[in-house]
Amino acid sequence: MSVTRTPFWELVESAFDDAFTQRALGLPNEVGFPRKAYKRSATDAAAIPPIDVYDNSENYLVHADIPGVDPSNINATFDPVKHELKVTAEVSDKKEENRENLKVSERWVGRYERTVRLPAEPGVDADKITASFNNGVLELTVPKKETQEKKPVTIAIGKPSL
């Protein structure tokens, strides 16, 4: 007997997230993050690692649990147009030691994928994003861009040209 993962409950959870977003409920967003700060992966074949996202005055800090991954198999990118931080990782196949005695196989083998949408304001200084990986936890430090003071601008109105 072996245990197989099923995305059923993940789909149910996603449906509730979609149905009860802050926009649908008309609720304000206190922390500046979209209600649904992540998107599901494009395929159900990828595991969605759990994350913590911190927001302080200087940066966003993202912790992602991706156990069993070799650091060389982790890829992190930032899309400045969509304001999305994307992490993908690959866990290579488990050793084939003594498979005939294997009764339960639950450890993840395959692809991890997680996308986090960050607030558009303040912007992100993409060139200064750093990452470290220790004990199965990926830590990304995403510096915020220093925003210019927003002040009103007076626009001169000229005479129409004929």
C-alpha cells in the first residue's frame, strides 16, 4: 500500500480563497498585500511550499520551506511588471534503496513552485534581492525602493495653437 497525494483539498481551499477575497467582501487591506498573495502553480504536478512574508520599513522578507532540495536546484526570479517573486525548485528522485520493502511513500519528489505578489508601492529594488538557504528554508530579502515624496505638481496651461 502506498499513499498518494491529491490536490482535491488544495482546490477546495483555492475556491474559498477566490470566493472570499477582500475585493468581493469590500474589506480594506490593512497590510498592503493583496488578499491572495500567491498564485497556484500552472500545473498540479508542482508542490506549493508554505511561506511566511514579513514587511518592515526597509524590505520584505520571505521564508519558504523547501526541504530535501539541493541549493543548486533552486531558482528565484522577480517580475517587475507583475510585482511577482517566483521560486521554483526540484527535488531529485529518492534513492531506490530496498524499494521492495517500502510500504508508505509520502516525501515529495519533483517540482516546487510558489509565486508571491508584492505590493506595487513601494517598489522593489530588484538588483539588490538576496537569498540564502539553510536547513530546508529559503530566505529571500527583497529591499524596497526608496520612494520619492509624492507632492502635487502644478501644470502650466498654455494658449491653444492654431
